[in-house]
Amino acid sequence: MEDFIYSYKKMFANYFIFEGRTSRNDYWQAIAINIIIGAVLMMLSRLLPIFGTLSYIYGVAAIVPVLAMTVRRLHDTDKSGWWALAAFFPALNIILVAYCCMAEPQRGGNRFGY
């Protein structure tokens, strides 16, 4: 569980960093925690409306670090970060997530670093 929390903290620590690489483990561990937090906030919003507002605020706050992490994950597979824009198109989003999930990292250095 510590790895998941570490990856999640690292996602927010690198809020505006679109350069470099993110490992597959770090990416999916941070995404898992992000999904859990979002789901809990949405469930709590059924009990108290304030949690709906918090859920919205959290979603807006998490957009940039998730996008930055996705760009870095794509860099890890030696792909351009511009592919992350596919996340904004529903059909392409599924393909992008599947690719990020299954793609092997490029061993050693590539044009985006080590």
C-alpha cells in the first residue's frame, strides 16, 4: 500500500511536469488511488451535498497531474505526449488507456530521458 501512496504523492508532486518518464507501476498505482478517492467522494455526495462539491473540486485539481503523468507514461514507451489528447475523445480514450496499460517501457534511454 505504501507504493500506491508514494506513486499518488509523486503524481501531485510533479503537477506541471510534462517532461521525462513515468513507469507503468507508478502510473497505475496513482490512477488506482485517484479512482478510489473519486469513487468515495461520489458515494459520500449521496449522503451530503458538500461532498459533491468536493468531488468536483478534486476532479478539477487532478486533471493536470493525471494528464502530465499520462504524457510521461507515453514518453516511457517512446511515444509523443501529444497522444494524451486522445483522452478527450471517448473512443480514442479506451485505446490510449489500453496502450498505457500494456505497453512495455523502452529499455534504457530514449529521446525523453531515462
